[in-house]
Amino acid sequence: MNLSKYQYHFQQHRGKNVIVVKFTYDKKLQEELRRRFPSAKWSKTMKAWYLPDLPAVRKALDLAPKSELSSKLLKIDPVNRAAFRDMHEQLHLKKYSPSTVRQYLSEFNHLLRLLGSYPVDKLTPKRLKDYFLYCAEKEKMGERKLNGKINAIKFYFEQVRHRPKMFFDIPRPKKPQVLPKTLSKREVKRLFSVIDNPKHLVALQLCYGMGLRVSEVVNLKVGDIDSDRMMVHIRGAKGKKDRYVPLPTSILPLLRAYYLQFKPEDYLLEGQYGGQYAKTSVQQIFKTAMRKAGIEKRIGIHGLRHSYATHLLESGADMRFIQELLGHNSIKTTQVYTKVSPRSLSRISSPLDLL
């Protein structure tokens, strides 16, 4: 596909961001576009072909990546735009993870939009405390959300503006101790049995078979799989930590068949337009499989990681071994699985049974 034969511009169509593709009518050019991008659609209203405005599509078309910074800046008063740019720049200089960058910028953006034309740098600790109280009491933000907001604002004043360390004595709701949600081994087996697409099955079996986070699954590259040593290299996981996990023997034939069929070049799971598979796509695969399998538990894809840890514990695996496999910093994080493991609970006899 000769990209120079096409012209592109960006706009919204039916409430979604799209890339409009225009070219001098030529049957061959039209066929090449549809062959390279099967999801290309014709719009009667625009009288043009269009594609979804996704990072992978932009990369395939050799277009500049979308700047989230510019779209957010338009909604911020000019007096505070420099502050937002400085925050954005400092987060990238300190090499914070993409998810942390998004979270911090989102929380800072919320403050700046509330301030309007009032300069953020003029805020005192007292006024900031009032803002956090407003978020907790008026907007009913939970502890986790509020903590993230405080961390983001502290980052701006301490790391960007180099102010002294700030402490905010904000009354916060007690965090509920929620046990991890898991599936039984029978339910996991049923879940896998309803999946026909090899790529979808590989994605979910990797989540459960190695206890991976969905972000770790989509980050896997072909070169991370070492079938000789039967190990998988998990790179740059949560906390920017690497670790190795054993590759389940049972998944190897499926992986090899998947590789021969799909021929991934870089990432093990590639998107429709190449590049990294979307986390939301893996989450949707899980949701669809749960519905097909008739499993009515209210549980997300992270439940496969919880199930992996719980089933390891039930099979007699050492707690510290599980901690290493999951990549937990503290053994206390891993110990929560003892509270949901039937093996641990089965050791306790009710006084009723001893009467």
C-alpha cells in the first residue's frame, strides 16, 4: 500500500474520533485500503472512507501520534496552561509509568478546571486542604481516589515547583478490606472450553497459567518466551520490576500453533493493525467467555490472577514462592490468599463438630 497516494485528516464521526482517508478514485487504491485495513468503512455523509483513530492505525499510516496534552490544554484557562505543561514534562523526565502519568495529569486537570482563571501557584496549603475536603465530602471520592489526587497535587508543588514537603490532615473513610474474587478450577476449565479463537485462548491461559496482570500479558514479546528453559521473562511490570515465571507445559502446543497461524513479529499478542494488543480487548474476551460459560460471578479478568495464586496455595506451594511469582513487594500482600483458600479454612474444626 503506497501511503503517499492517500490524504488523511482527523475529525469526529458519530461521536467517535476517526481518520478520514481521501484519494483520487481508483478501484485498485480502494482495494489496497480495504485489504490493509479490513475495518475501513465508507461514510455517505462524508463521502469518504474512514478508520478508527487508534495509536496502532496512526503508526501503520506513518502519522504523528495523537497528543492528549493539546486536547486537555484547550479546556484549561490560559493562566494555568504553563503549569499543566510543566507537570507533564516533569512526569516524563522522571520516567513515571504511562498509567501514573495519565492518573496524575487527570487529577491535576480536575483542579485546574475548577480554578478557572485563578493561578494554581497562588494556592496556599489551607486552600488546597479545602479543595481535598470538597472532593471527599461533596464529590464523595473514596480513599483510593483521594490518595491519588493528593499524591498528584503534592508532586506538582514539591517536584515541579520545588516547594517544601506538604502534609494534609484530611479525614478519610476507612478502606474496606475486600477479599480477592476467584474462580474454582472447574469454572476456569469451563471458561477455557467455550473459547474458539486461539489468540483469545492464549491471552486468558497466560493470565491464569502464570498469574499475570492483563498489562503484563499485552506487554509480552515473542522473545520473552524461552521454551528451552520453560521460562517467561516479565519485563517492566508494576513498580518497574522484572521477574521470571515458569511457562506451563500444557500451554506450549497452543502457543506454537498460535504462532504458526498468526505469525506475530514483535509483541506476542498483536492488534488488528499490528503493535500491542489492547488491554480492553483482553478484558472483553474474558467478559464474553464468562457469559458463554454461564458463570454468573461478578468478577473481572484480574480474578484469573487471584485464582492462580489461590490454586497454587491449595496445591501446597510455599507462600514466599507465590510472592515471587506474583511480583509482590511484601509477603503481607500475598497472605490475603490464605483467607480465601478452602485448604487453609478446612483445617479449622467448628466447635459444633466437636460436641
